[in-house]
Amino acid sequence: QVQLVESGGGLVQAGGSLRLSCAASGLTFRHYAMGWFRKAPGKEREFVAAITYGGGGTRHADSVKGRFSISRDNAKNTVYLLMNSLKPEDTAVYYCAADSVYDNVVRGDLNYWGHGTQVTVSS
């Protein structure tokens, strides 16, 4: 059974930093591209970042470029999202997801999703 478990969310003041983690199990992690998405109240789910199987390629949404950074540690079956210079508009539930096809991650059509972790940024 494939499981993706996010952690690291919480309450942080604007301008602060937070690192999210997503631990994967039930799959051969190094064979899967990974992504981070978020959903704020009243808004549709949006793409945040994606990373290739070995971590050699990444993509970040324009809204988070220069502030967020996705990375992975295949030895730990974990993908990370380092979030710096957080803004109140970053408040959302953040989800990690996995798919064997990188293009599916980028476009948000993935086979496996975690249950999310709440990030709240106060002003």
C-alpha cells in the first residue's frame, strides 16, 4: 500500500520559514517524480513545485520562485519543501504527491497523494 505522509506544517509569522517533509512508503521511491501542491480555502488546488526522480531537475510555480525550494533524499524516501519569506497568502493545506511520469506531476495528474499538512502564516 502506497502512503505519503506530510509533516512540518504549523503556524508561522510572515517572513518566517518552514520546512515540510513527505515520507513515502510502499513504492520504489527513486523511480517516482514528486510534487508539492496546495489548496487554500475557496481556491482550487494549485501547483507549487516538482522534482525529478534523482533530484536533478526542479520546477517551481512563479508565485513561490526564489522563496520555496523542493528537494529530495532518496536514501530516506523523503521529499522536502523549504519555504522561506512566507506570506499570509501562502496559507493553505500542502499536499505531496507522486507519479512515475514527471509530466503528470507538473500538470497535477498523479496516482498518489498524501493527506496534507496545514500551513498558516500570520501577519
